[in-house]
Amino acid sequence: MKNQEVLKFEWKKGEKSVFPAHEMVKNWVFNEQTEDEAALAHYMATVAEKSGMNSNDLQHIFPAVLRMLKNDTAWSK
């Protein structure tokens, strides 16, 4: 596995925002409690891109995967 940036971080007014680094999902904003979900979004985008999928496809698949994992964050809704 190549060494790549997975997450990017921003702090505003003491709040940490987490962004997946992959181009297809780089605008998705997570918080500190959902940092693992942001990493999952990055890696799902990496695999989806290899399969010819786009960001619209991921917008539908990502919440479904989180629900299958019994995740109860806003991202799984």
C-alpha cells in the first residue's frame, strides 16, 4: 500500500472538522467523533474509483454501508 494522505483537518472556533482526502469525497465534512467514518469514505472512494463509480454513486452507497455496520451517526441516515 502506498503512503497517502487519508484525512485532512480544519479547526474553526475550537471545532475540529475532518475531511476525507480522496477527490471524490473531499467535500464531505465529518466531526471528531466520526473520524473513522471519514477514513472509511476515503477508502471506499479509492475502491469505487477503480470500479468506474463516481461521487454520486458513493452518496447512495456510503449511508447503506454504515447502516449495514449498525452505525448510528447522521451519516447513516
